[in-house]
Amino acid sequence: MASLSVSIYILCVLKAIIYSHLCIMVEADHFGHEFLLDEKINFSEIDKETVETSTVAISYLNLDFIENSTGVVYHKMIELGNSIISKIREYSISLPILLFLGYISLNNISTYYKNNGTPSIIQKEGDPDVIIIGAGIAGCAVAKGLADTGKKVVIFEKKLESNIHRMVGEFLQPGGIKALKQLGLEDCIVGIEEIVNYGYAISIPGNQSIVLNFPNTNEGVEVSGRSFRYGCLVENLRKKILEHDNIQVIEKRVNSLLEYNDLVIGVNYKEDAQVEMYSPLVIVCDGSFSRLRKKYIDNEPVTNSYYVGLILENIVLPHRNYGNVFLTDPYPVLSYQICENETRILIEIPRDYKRKQDAVGYILQNIVHQLPIYLQPEIVKAVRTNSRIMPIQELFPVAPNKQGLWFLGDSWNMRHPLTGGGMTVAFKDAVLVSKILEDAPLDSISVYIVIVYR
């Protein structure tokens, strides 16, 4: 047992080196890169097959997982050994910090996963491998990805309503379409009056414009995105999970998470009475206004401004089949078609004008005259009669403060909607999480998540 502990400790120290110094890169399609952690490194020096990029703050490092008789999962580095050792001198991490991080990592494993009444024993036969809270974009996608790997998934949604209306979640980048194909969900954006988009067109004051096409693939294949009504996509995604043999959909609201010391072990929801369900892993996908985030994520969204959303009917944008961006002062205005006869307009306003009356006055006085003349009458009419307001939230992703728990989608990380990257982020994260957990031991998934992240 002592030699096993030493071996695990050494591996944890190596792991601490990696995750203390390798930040996780965010791939935002063709708009460049942003970083989730403080320290930045040159990823061109790292084998791209070894470090996969995603907006999930965990990275698949091709680990070989082995489970021994004590129930402790430990792992062996396969491809990273030589490159890690060569990086140690470069980063010059101090020995005390190294030992401290290694000790914390060892503690995470050894404290909870010995056979002494741990959640692996609490879990009953028939309980799911994964519980997902929220059947929106992120929840449906990760449920499908995990279920396709053989995991038994239960997904909770408080109300499986139809005709859902949202002001965002309507523009999907090419990277998101690629991720949908990897998840076997590409047909969810077909037959919903979707609009093909080839990039962005930037309209500059003075009747000038710049057209930015999505770059073609190396094979010369044309790359495009899609825009559509958000509710149509969600309905199709829900049909997919309802049909899946490995997914059970429960139309109930989760009241709270079940905890065992510092570990989340399941959920509590209400049927005729309170019901408990156990699982090695709970993934929260309950959206931008998440009820659970405040307790388990030590970070809160920041709202710096608001969007006023409009729908214009039967109008023609300056550049058809593109996301049209008007460079108005002080914020750009974004517009795109969501079906053949409907166009979405998103006008950003300062947070001091979030009241409907103030927002209408601000737009009429400051924004409308900067937009194309032929659009102005329709925009004035829509602003006064059919506008909706939503906060523009930014949320930096950090790890949950409990093990056996993860967040995905807007409940965990948000960026400015002008990038049109939110759904692409969610779908690519679902692909990566499904890949990471594909071969994880079913009774040790929560340890797997902890090891990969920390």
C-alpha cells in the first residue's frame, strides 16, 4: 500500500506540473484564441495531437486509466513523459509549490475512494452513470455524446415545452456544425428553415463594407455556418435524446444536489415525495441563470451591457447569407436571418438603460440614425412594439468547488454574443467531455474528472 501511495504521489506531482503551467486554449473558430487561465504558452511548441483544444477547462491528455483493488484510480502517462520532463527546467517550478500541489492531488484521490462506505457503494444497481441537469443546447449534446459511448444517462428538464423563444443561440459557426456531426446530431439543423451563412459582413459608416468569409478547408471544401430559430433546434435535439436507448428523460425540477463530504453523489427531485438518485457524476447545464452555480462555482457572471432584440419581417440585409455587423457608436449592431422572412436585430445598450422605456428612448435617439436608411422605419416600429431585453453576461470558467460535479454551457462560461460562439462552445465541449469519459471506469468517473482538471 505504501508503494502504491508513493506511485500515485509521483504521478500527481507530474500532473501538477502540467496543469500548473499548461493553460487550456479556447478555440473560437476563426476569430483567434483566448485563454481561460492566467499563464500563456506557445502552443505551437506542443504536439497538437497531445493537447486538444476546446473551451472546456479540461484537456484530454491520452491517459491510460487503471483501477486497482482498493478502488483508487491511478494513471500512467503514455505520450507526455518525455515532453513533460523537458518542460520542468523551462518552467522552473519551486519544489515547495510542486510538493504542495502534489499533496492536494493525492488527497483528492485517497480521501474518497477507499472501500469504506464511499459513493461507489452508495450507488445502487440501476442508477445512471451520469446525471445531467438541463435539456437545452449543452445538456442534450453532452447526453447524446455520453450515451453513444455506452454510458447510462438520466437528464432532468423542468419543462419540455415547445416553441421556445430566445434572442441568442441562433447563429452556429462552422466549428459548431463540425461538432454536431461528431455527435451524430447534424440533422438537427436540417429542415428548420435554416439559413446558410458564409461569414460576416462589416458595414462601416460612409456606405463602405468588408466581407469576411469563413476560410475554406485545406481540401478546398466550402465552409459555412447556419442561422435558425433557437426553439426549432432545441426541439430537434430533445427528440434525439428521447429516442436514445441509453437516455432517460425526467420532466422534473432538481431541487438540490446530494453531497458526501466534498463530493457530489446525486440529485434530489420531487415526484409525489422527495426522491434521491445517485450517480458518480452530475453535469449541470441549466443555462445562464443557473440556480446551482452560486453554491458550487466560486465565480459570478458580470453584466456590462444589455441587448435589445428585434425581429424584422420581410426585409433584405445589405449582405444576404452573412452575419451583418453595423459599426455604430458606441457598440456594433448585429443582424442575421433566422428564416426566409425573419431577421434578427441585436442592439447593444449601456446597462444604465435596461428599463424598457429607457432602452427604447436610447435607441431612438442614439442608434437608429446610424443604421441604413431603408431599415430605420422597421427598426423604429419594432423597438416600440416588439422588443425584448436581455443582459450580456460574461463568465470566466473555473472548476466547481465539489468533486463528482461539472458544469457545461452558459451555466459555466459565457462570452459576448457578438462572436456568435456560444453554441459552438457548447457542442465542442460536449464532444471533448464524451471523448474524455468514453473509457473511464463507470464507478470512478468523478475521480477521472478531478484528475484531468486539477
